[in-house]
Amino acid sequence: MAQLSARRSALAALRLWRKQKRFADSIISELLAKADLASSDRAFAFDLFYGVLRNLTLLDFWISCLRRPRIESELRDILRLGLYQLFFLKSAEHAAVHETVELAAKRLRSVANAVLRGATRQQSELIARADAQPLFVRTSHPEFLVERWQQHFGGEHTEALCKWNNLPAPVYARINQLKINGDEFLRRYPTARSLGRGSEFVQFEALPITAVTRGHCYVQDPSTSIACDLLGPRPGEKILDACAAPGGKTSYLAQSMQNEGTVIACDRDPERVKILKTNIARLGVSIVRIAQHDWTRNPVAPEIAAAAPFDRILLDAPCSNTGVMRRRVDVKWRLQPADFDRMQQQQIKILRSLVPLLKPNGALVYSTCSLESEENEQVNQWLLAEMPIFRLEAKKLSLPFGDGFDGAFA
């Protein structure tokens, strides 16, 4: 019954995601917060939900092979769930078919049962047919996105990137050295695996709830350090983190400053500002002042203007997130071809607002978690062409298929 409840939770999440177009992580988190499930069943529900979202195109291809007539959305969700269990989780037939069919309305059960049992009989044939499909079908990515990556990165790297995006994301965390040093952290949390001598990042098999609650670490990918390292903050300086929530880079800046100086951290969304405040407090950061501000719409907020000019400014810009699709599973289903130019215009607008706040000879770091040239190199080129007071001192790019971490540009 518990496994059935986990399946029911995953199905409810899939239906909400399809109907409401909300972010996947908020939907499944809200649903499971209300569900009385054991931790193993919660994990199973997460796996089902995200697994289906990662593999939508391929699952729908198999559905089209098994049933030609048009399938209504309610039935399609159930078939996706059942096929994911059969083909990816290798679940026992009884569990994958019978318990999944039990989730369907009575009028749909006979069709769901016939399709899923047909899939169990034709597994080898269906897999072979899928292997003959184009990359965007095999790896469940939008066709336009695969085509642009093939032009930019080449076929081999694009295939590696698509496969990377479909893998569950490892749990990485940055040791918060404002509260605990690296050696003590590894002694206290022996399940943590260091990423190398001198690295402040560790890897866990599961979310380190105790370490996070105590503020001993902050869960973030190692690629997030690129922008902070380029900025090079020093103790006593005054720094603006223009798009700061949820606070991973903000707290890393404060740690690099040894909690001495001032960091003004901004975000436009009030809910994200609340999260930012919570995270900063838990990590023991005392030099951060938080302001709610939208750089694309309003004049500079008084508290920000009063603190200017800044020694250094970090703009971790809103972007398409194509470098972090492994973590933001439904991003690929939200993107449209026009989004990259639209994001670029927003990024440039924010930069225009920030430049007057920088001290002469100050440092500005522009960063994204995008892989797209419109949001990265082209914005960099625009800034240098339009504002000759700047010169480029350093540039870094993290590519998942080359570096083994999330995609990032700075």
C-alpha cells in the first residue's frame, strides 16, 4: 500500500505539472510534505516523478508504438508512469502494471492494462525501435535545443550532454568555514567525500540534513564557485550581489571576506528574499544586508544607492539554466527558441543598472548557469563594446561533458 501511495503521489504531481505549468520541484515538494510516507517511499515518489519528466519524449514514443488512437491526458500520465517503471526501473511486472493500473479511473483501466502488458511482451522490440530514433527522441530533449547544441558543441559532445542531463544529480556541498573547518567537518560527517586536497566542496550520497541544519555546509554544485573566485572578494570590502537568492554565492563571498566588510544582497522576489534571509542566518553570516529589488523595473533602491559605490559587483544573472538541467529537470520543457534573445535583453538591462554603482577600478563579474552564447559570450562582447571603461581580465566556462560539474559561465 505504501508503494501504491508513492505511485499515487507521483501521478498527482505529474498531473499538476501538466495542468498548472508550475516548477516541478515546488509541486512534488508540496505534495510530499502533506503525504504520510516513509522516507523510502518518498524517495520512490521523487524517482517516479522526475524520471518521467526526464524521459517524456521517449516514453511518449513508446506509447505511440503501443497504441495508435489518440490518448487522453489522464491515461497518458498513467502509461508514462508504468512504462518508466518497466523500462528504466526494471520493476516487477506485477508492481509496474497492476499497481499502476489501479491508479486509473475504472473507465481507463482496461486500456491501461492492455498497453502496459503489451509493453512487457514487446520490450526488446520497443527498445530496438527507440535506439533507431534521432537523439532528441532517445534522450528526450526539445529538437530545437539538440540542433543548436550540435551546431555549437558537435554531435559527440551534444549526445554526452543530453545523457548527462538525464542522470540524477549528485549531492555536493560547500563546507561553511565560518562555522567549521574542513578537517573537523570530515571527522564529524564521515559519509562526506572530499573532492580533493584543498577543496571546500564535498559529495554526499544523500542530503546531509544535520550538517545543513547546523549551518556547517551549504548544498551547491562546485561550478558555482567559479563566479565567486573570479570576483576575488577581500576582507573589509563593500560588495554588491545583485541577484543573490537563495544565497549560496552570497555566503561564499562572505566566507572569502572572513565575515569582514559589507555585502549588499538583492533579489526581486519576496519569497526568494525570505529564503535568502533564512540561509544567511543559518550559515552565521553577519556582514550581509538584504534588499528586495528588481533591476529591470525600478530606480535603484535607497538602501543600495546609499551603500554605493561598490568595490566589486557580482551579477549572477537570470538565465535559461541550460547548464543545470540535471538539477532543474523540467527546464527543457519550458524553453522556447526565442527565450535566449529575450534573456539576453534582460541581462543587458540589469548590467546597465549596475555599472554606475561600481567604483573606478572596481571589478564586475557577470555569470550564468547557461551554455548558450547569446547569454554568455555575446553579453560579454556587448559590455566591452558599449562600455570601453571595462577590460576583460578573465573568463571561465564549465561544461558538464568536459568538467564533470554543472554548466557555468563567468
